[in-house]
Amino acid sequence: MNTSSTVTYPQEVEIHPNDLPLYCPNPTMNAKSWHPRVFLEIEATGKAMCPYCGTRYTLIGTPNSDHHHA
């Protein structure tokens, strides 16, 4: 049995405004478990969930909305 540390999904991830734009898989995920990159909208509600792996993201703080909308 492999006892190396593995990440189970879905996981809960807290992000900060300087981490935006939010995308999954995030840089801390194991490359073997990666799926196609998907950008997630989190600014409006402070929460987002990846449709591929179910990882749940929570925004800690307020995003800087400068230049987010054209």
C-alpha cells in the first residue's frame, strides 16, 4: 500500500484577492490529478466550485475590482 501523501478530492481551498483570477487546477495540486484548466468566477459570491474535481474555493477578503469589467 502506498503511504505517500495524497490529496483527496474535493478539497477546500481559501484564496486571497492577489490570487485572482481563480483557476483550477490550482498550482498546489499534484500534476497527476490535473484536469483541463477552468477559470472560476468567485468575485460576486466569494465562493466557487470546480466542475471537474469538485474543489471548493472561498475568497478571503475583497477583490480589487479595478479594470475587471470593460
